[in-house]
Amino acid sequence: MIWLLRYFPYMRRALTGMKLLSYNIQACIGSRHYSDYLFGIRKQIAHSPAKDRTLKRIGRFISGFDIVCLQELDLGGRRGGFSSQYDALKKISRFQFGASQTTRVIPGISQHGNAIFSRYPIDEIEEYRLPGRMRGRGLLVCTIQGHTIANTHLSLYAKMQVRQLELIREVLHGRQRTILAGDFNCRSDRPWMQDFANSSGLDLITGNSTNTYPSWKPNSDIDHIFASNSIQCHKAEVLNVRLSDHLPVKTEFELLDP
């Protein structure tokens, strides 16, 4: 057996099943109906004890995963109680490693951002601002155990999504073993989503069977996961966890441990 390991070094590597989650947490506002967007407008600009309770529930929920990509956190604005939801979630979920990205600051109200949490060390962290008529969308990229984990939150507008996907394709081009997750604000059947999948070398493992929005009556697949075809990912699954106006989506893949 020793001679096999000598001539086939890859046999020394252990395959570890990894659970990855992508979730737009809506800054812990916890909308449960369309009317909350109108009548719950105060939650968009001010803090409340209910947000703290939602944050704790989200922290306990994400603790069951190995890598977590979160969108729409508040990183220290008024609506988050002037404290970082990233720091609180990292503590509650007991993730040892993490990275955050501030994407938009509305003075006196909010600090929008993305985050990645990991059970494994993060070797590199990269931040990119995505183009758009209104600044505030970003791409957060981490290197974890030789894998590229990218987390993004795209614009609401199709023309901007096309430009943003072009930049993401450039950033991720040539990288091996890549997973891209996030809130794309766009269904999988849109031509520019299909074009991105075809030209980026990433397989779209979500689709019209993974509706995530709105959480109380999901009829749109706008939260997605892409993966390199060299990574064996399980079928994406939407979880019925209603702590946001989005539902979370998860997958499992094999992480190659050196």
C-alpha cells in the first residue's frame, strides 16, 4: 500500500463532505408578508428587540453548516443597533473564520454588506465593487482549502446584472474548484444567466425548482449557486426557514483536504 501512495500522491487526500449555505438575511428584519414592506418600514431604518431575536435564530441556524455565504447584513448602521451583525453572527454560530464586505453606506441608517463564514481557515480575501447606476453591490471572494468561494448580491435591474456578471466572470476566470453563491435578483432562465454559465465554466446547480422568494410564498428562483464542473455538488435544496423575505438554499460538495 505504501508504494501506491508514493506513486499516486492524490490518494493521500481525504474527501470531506462540506455543507454550504447561501442566505439573504434581510438585515434580520424578518418580513413575513408583502404588507411588511409598507407597514414595517420602521424596521428598515431603526433597530428593535425583534431583530435581535431573529439574529440569534439565524446564528443558531447557520451553525449547522461548514461554509456560509450571507447577503444583506447590516455591519453597523442604525437599523442594526449600531453594531455589526457579522460580529454577532460569528459569535453566536461559533465560526472560527470569516470575512465581511461593506457594499453600501446610508449615513445614519445602514451599512449594507456581504459575509462568508467558514469552519476552515481562509487563506485569501478579495473584495470587488460591482458596476451599477447606484453603488452598493459587491463580490466577496475567499480562498478556502484550495477552493474559491465567492459570494455576491446583484442589482435589481437586468442591464446592470449583465455588466455585473461580466465583471464576476473576469474575476473568477481561470480559477480552479470555484463555487459562486448569492442573491442574483434574477431567475435562472434569463438569457444573461445562461450566457454566464456557458462562458464562465461554472455549472448552475439551482433552477426553476429552487424558488426562494418571497419566503411566505416562494415563486421565484433568484438565489443561486454555481460550481466548477470539477466539483461534485449535490442537488441544491431550498430550506423552509422563514427568518427573512428569502429562503436559504444549500448544497453539499466534496472538499479535497491536502
